[in-house]
Amino acid sequence: MCRRSEVISLRDDQSAESLKAWIIRLRREFHQYPELSFEEYNTQNRILKVLGELGIEARKIADTGVLASICGTMPGPCIALRTDTDGLQVQEETTERNSEYISRNDGVMHACGHDGHMSMLFGAAKLFMENRDFPGEVRLIFQPAEEIPPGGSERVIAEGGLEGVDAVMGMHIFTNHESGSVGLRPGPFMASTNRFEVTLKGKGGHISLPKQCIDPVRMAVDFISSLNSALEEKLDKEKYILGVGRIQGGAQFNRIPDSVGILGSYRTFDSETTEVIDLTIKECLEKVKERYAKPGEEFSGLPDYELDILHGYPVLVNDPFFTDAVNLKLQESFPELTIYPELEKTFAAEDFASYLQVVPGVFISLGTRNQKKGIVEINHSCTFDIDEEILSTGTQIFYTISLDFLRHPEKYLNRQKYHGPQKYLEKA
């Protein structure tokens, strides 16, 4: 992937404040023009323009994504840094802070920090271009469509985005811990996403003649109730979360409908729990079908159901060896930084999980909650915002950890599990 390109010399006297201002300016620009998943064409063009101004080679990937490389002055390993680029279908509301950079794309908003993620990655890229005295390669992944399963990560991987990569790192801005603090968790960190869609088929008719009907509304209520009860008996509540987001059926107040649709989702931290829920959904549907069965030719083949289960993002599992090394390096390089080395697992989900199934690495949580500034709204809120002071912190973390990995990969890669170029682990 990496080819030598002419080194662009940036000003040696560039201060931290000017870099910070540049990062914030980029973040606000991206915030004003968000685009939905796999529609990030203008975002892609702007990314390519900024990379070109920095002298960084880049190409398009996954339709609306961008892949770029920064080569050091000597051979070495490769670390990939990933950011997501898509916005959400949310109408942003005006607040005391966002008047200068509120979304100009009606009904679309960067309500999950992706604008900040992009600007931090640009900041790290700029630092690497100013300081090329490192071994190996820094791979920059500007990934589209994080917000819709199965996510853009699978496309990036399928199109060679991780070829030659030895480790991967990502970061996400959250309001569940204070501004500027960092959260890590070795092992399972974020949940898998799974969607289930059920169509319950009954026999419709006049509401005054229930014996001549099979009521799919009652079947739906029974199914949801029995499913929750069955799961509570089988699983600890800490292992999963399940909810129904939509029940749809019928049109007339005095008519029993022929069918009812149910759309829901569940999240888990391991495949065994997912399998238990998959099986329990089917078992409950079969029992409901049996309970509402009626004799007679007019009820032949009824009641019945259709079930569609979609397994989305896998569980996000941080490599424990790599994560512990990141924790130690952060403590060494940023003694003033508040670090949570065992952040609680979250039922939030991220398609960064797919990268971690291919190469070792870490996904870091960067806190943005600032009560004094009124930055307290959770991700996906129509008034979500970022404490822009943290963008410099995230940039420095990207740069510092990546540089240390390139110079000392043996500190981050578990030799017993790593199957890449062993020459990088000779010191281990």
C-alpha cells in the first residue's frame, strides 16, 4: 500500500494552539455538512482535499470512504487509525453553543461525534507529516456507514483496507464520562447488535365475532410477554438487553386484523447468549402458535408466523495485551490524564468490532461530558455537542500510541497470538 512520496515540510514553529484551532475548524466544517451512511460523497471529497493539502497519498474505498498512508523513513510495521464519517437522520436544534456551526443539511446531523473523530485523525496525520522519522506505515481509514448494520467496516476489509496492517486503533467520543478523560476496557467492551422481525398471521374478521377469528394482536402481546419471562429465567439481566421498537397491524377500530408485525432488537456480549435468545424467540413463537390454534377448515394453516433474525455488528473485543500496553503508555506520557482502565461494558455497539476480528488493537472511549459548559446530552440527541477542548487530547493519543507502537511493536503484540511479520517482535 505504502509508496514513498515527497515529504511536505510544515512550519517547524507550529504551536499546539494553532494545531488545536485547525482541528476545531475542521470539526465545525464537517459538522455543518453531515451526510447519511453511504451518501458521504461531499465528505469524501473534502477528506481527499485536506489530505492532498497535507501531501498524503489517498484513494477511495467502500464507495464513499477514503484510505490513505503515511510512510516513515525506514521499514517497519503498520498501524491503522480509523474514523467514521457518516451522520444521522436527526434534525439538529439550536443551542447556546452551536449557532456558528449548526447543521446546514436539513434533517441530518453529526449527533454521534464522527465530525470530531475525523478532525482528530487529521490532527494526528498532520503531526506525522511534520515528523517523518519513524519506521513503518500509518494507515488512515476514513470509513463510511458506521451507523447502519452491517456497517462500512466490512466493505473496507473486503476491499483490502487492512492488507499489511499489524494493529488497528479507533476512538469514540462519549458523554458517559467527564471531558478529556479516557476509558479503556480489555476484552469485550461493546455489545453485538441483533435485529428480529416477526409477522404473526391470524384470521381477521369483525370484532363482535372473535370465535370466528384468530387475533394476531393478542398473539403479539402474548409473544412479547412470554419472551421476556422466558429470557429472565434463562439469562442474567447483565448479559443482554432486548426491546421492541415497533408493533404494527390493523386499520379499523372494529376489525381484528389478519396480521401484526413486530420489530425489535437485542444486544449481547457473547455468541452463546445470542444463540440462547435466537432459540428462545423461536420457542416462544411456536408456543404462541399452539395456544391460538383452532379446529376447523376455515383455520387451516393458521395461526402462523414468519421470523427474520439479522445479526449485525459482532461484540467489540479489545485485545487485552494491546489495551494494557496502551494504558501504560498513556500513564507514562500523560500523567495528568484521567484514565479508566476498566471502563464498564456498554450495550452500545460499533462496527469497529469487525477490524478487531482481523488484527489486534484497541477502541478507546474519549469523554466529553462537561457540566459547566452544558455538554451533557447523550449521543444521538438532537442537541448533542462536543467539548472541543478534547479534540487536542484525542489527536495526541492517536499520535503518541501509534508512534510508540511503530517503534516498539513488541510492547503491544502478544507473540503467542500474533501471526504477522515476526521480525517486528524480535525484542519480545
